[in-house]
Amino acid sequence: MLVVDESCSSWALELQESCDMPSIRMHVLIGDATPKFRNNQSVLRMDYIRRSWQGPPTADPLLAPKGIAIICFTSGTTGKPKGVAISHTALIVQSLAKLAIVGYTEEDVYLHTAPLCHIGGISSCMAMLMAGGCHVVLPKFCPKSSIQAIEQHNVTSLITVPTMIADLISYISSRSSSWEGGTRVSKILNGGGSLSVELLSNAIHVFPHAKIVSAYGMTECCSSLTFITLPNPNCEKSRILTSDNHNLKSDHIYQQPGGVCVGKAAPHVEIRISTNDQASSFSPSIGKILTRGLHVMIGYWKDTSGNLLHSNENGWLDTGDIGWLDENGNLWLIGREKGLIKSGGENVYPEEVEAILAQHPGISNVAVVGIPDIRLSEKVVACISMRESWHWLDEISGHSPGQNELSSKLLQKFCRQMNLTGFKIPKKFFWWKKSFPLTTTGKLKRDDVRQEVISNMQIALSKL
């Protein structure tokens, strides 16, 4: 069965006539369509479905709590997207967690900013269906249409990734008319990466009455593993966790050399840290983040490797992330195991370095990668995007740095001032003059950045 709306009806007709997908025996049409598609005998209209469902059910529903409910594809940041088989129970458990923590109710008007092909959009949609709230659906995310929908429908809740909320803020700042819709928004769930101090501050300015909750998770876990309610960085009384367990002012935010605090585990979610038992100067120990519970996937669709769970002992799933748990049960995320840079025999997690550099007032965005190096095996390299009115200083010129100027030496000095360990400080910086490559869910395509840096370095060497 394929469900389409009027905007996709012609595409669905072409698909049906091509016979490329013989498994599709029925189409469900939402809205209007071309007469050719509308009169097709294999097409069901929504008005017909509504009429046929009136009255008592003719049969008892079939229950399969451990069976596959959906197959949702990953974003493909580390390779080809994989189909993740998720059970009915996993969807229910995840939806209940969002109801409990985010606080969706029947009074909410929920804006679908996230696509329903993504696990974040699916799980939040399910949670709102359970709550009985109102749904406002967009064909696709667009800052202009999203802002118009918030104002027109009195939207109270939405979910975002950092790039989405940055685009919303940018659009609101650029338009001439006043903005009042933000006062009605009371709940924002952020996923797909942490919010910088500046972005969080601007979000609170645009949505002054919103509780902003950030979630850490993955498709293989039916969305969110942990949640944290973000504090207001504009409030002097706001206190926030840092990696040394001190309560510092909010301008020091939760991004520290010890990682990013992503909060406590959701209800019915188990989390533990797996280490290789090697001596570590950091206490508690840093290791692989494992999770177990009803939220974990059944497996990858049509995977023949037998490697459905990377850590299958006693049902624990290896998330592929590295982190640690503090004494209060908060999870601190350091980075992806696959993104690990081996430099001079030491481990460097790009996300840790990025979190430090992102706090520099002249940097708007940053990506850290490891580049092959004869001496160090891999060299830490940072690609930065600068804010307007900031300029890159070519150190070869011998010109002394002035105000609003950046250079490799200045940024290395900044890293030392922020207490970043010496071997983690980038050996080279690149001024990135375009947008970083991202997936459809706003995640950095780190491999693409790495390949472009290597290519540019090879071109530069060939000209010597």
C-alpha cells in the first residue's frame, strides 16, 4: 500500500504503470488528483475509508508488539543509509517517554518541521497522536512557510535540528514585519546535535516562553536515548553542568573539554559505558556508549552480515559513540568512534575540539578532521567559517593581527586558553568559504570535508 497526496499523485501513477514495484497493490489518496489516477480501481479515497470505518469493528485487531512496525532509514553519515527495523513496542515506549519529558498534551498544536521519513519526525508524531493534539503538516521544511504556519495556526510545539532553528531565527531577523508567533510556542525538542550558546540564546529570544529540550539518540534506538532541558544562557541565575561537575554560569554552557552533557536516560532506557580496562587519567572512565531496552531495533533490514547488534552480549547495542557517565547519571557525549583521530598515538575526538572552537566569537561554524601525516599518523585539522566583519590573516604576510582578525596562531592560543589538551589543538586551520556538506537531517558529512581538505592540500603541494 502506498499513501500519496495530490502533489505526488502523478508520480504515483507513473510508478504504478511502470510495474517496477509489483508489491504495491493499493494506493490511498489524500486530497484531489488527476482523473486518470482518481478513477483507478486500485486507488482508495480518504472519504471512502472514513465511511467504511463508521460503526463497530468487524474483527479483533491483530497484536504483534515485537513485530516490525516500520523500516526507517538512517541518515547515512558514516556510509550508505541502512534500513532499521523498529517494533511496535519500541514506538510506544519512545512516544511515552516524549509525553513524560517534553510534556505534549491535547492542547498542543504541533508543527511537523521534521520529515516523516526520519525517526525524529515519526516518534514525535506518534507521541502527539497519543496526546490527542492538533497536527500542522508541511510538505517540506522551509523557514518562511514554517513561520507562516506558526502564526496562522497558533503553533505551540515543534521539533528542530540546529540548522533548522538557525534558519528560522535568520528568517525572522530578515523580515520587516513584526514577529509575535513565538510567544505561543511552549515546547521545542531539539535533536541531531547540540545547540551552541549563541544559537540557544537567540532561540530563547525568538521563542521566549518555550521550554527547549535537547535529545540524544539514533535511528537504531527509535529516536531518543537521553533528554536534557536547556537553561537560559541570558539569565544570571541559570546554572549548568560542566565536565568538571562545577556549577558555572551559563555562558560556560554544557560544551566542555570533557564532552557535551546530553542529560539522563529516558524511561525504560538502560545506558552503560564499556571500556577496554586500560589505565585512564580521566575518572569516571571514558568508553563506548551501550544501550539496552525495548527501544532497541530488531535489526537492519536485509542485512546478511549477522552483525545486527555490534555488542550483542545480553542485548546491549553499541551506539558507535564515545562518552562517560557522571555521578548524577548524566551522559556526556565526546564523539563518534568512527570519527576518532589517531594523532601521535593519542585519541582526538573531533566533536570535542569543535565544541571549544565554536565558542570563539569570530567563528560561525567549524568542522574538525584528521589528515594523513607521516610523523603523527594523522594530523588534526580544523575548517572554520567566519562571521561577518571577521577576516582571515595570512601569517606569511607578517602583518600584526588587529581587531576582528583570525589566524592559525590566534586560534591555537584560544584553544590553550580554553584548556584544550596540547595534542588535540589543530595543527592547521582552513578558512571554509562555503556551507559545510550536511545530510538531510542536518548532520555533518565529515568524510566529504576530509576528502576536500586532502584534495586542496595536494593541489597546494603540486604548485610548490
